[in-house]
Amino acid sequence: MADGTLQLSDTDKAVLDVLWDSAGRVLGRGTILRQAGLDNCVARRCDSSIVNLRRVLGTDAIVTVRRRGWMLTDDGLSRAVDMFGIRPIKRDRL
């Protein structure tokens, strides 16, 4: 899926960037939106981005930790590196 970047919106890229920074750690919806600079988005937008990221990176790339949030797995991080080569977006641009 070398064209994975074409399938990600700016919001999806920002969410991936936050998960990338915290790979292996569980992050809640509010934390993801805040760190991605998406405070103005509805909370469920985070859920939509997670769904899109799973489509691009694979269903096991991001795990749901019930009542806590999501975590980018080592495999997910590896796939993201393979697909994007470098970080998909830098939050300081938002």
C-alpha cells in the first residue's frame, strides 16, 4: 500500500502522528485530539480516524484498550515507517 498517504486526511495524519509519538502507550480520545491540535473537532472524529488508519495500516496496527483508548502497536509503527518512510505530518504545522 505505497499509496497510503492518498487515503489519509490531514486529521488522520495528525492522529497517526500522535499515536506515532506514543507508540506502545495507551492514549484516550481527548488526549489524542488535544495533542493533534484538533480540539475544535467533535470527539467521535478521533474514532473515524482510527478506523481509517486501521484500513491503511492493518486491523492489528492499532489496539483498542477498553475504556482507556488506543495504542499503536510495534507492528503498526513498523508498517507506518514502511509506508511513509518518515513521520506522516509534524504537529507544529497545524
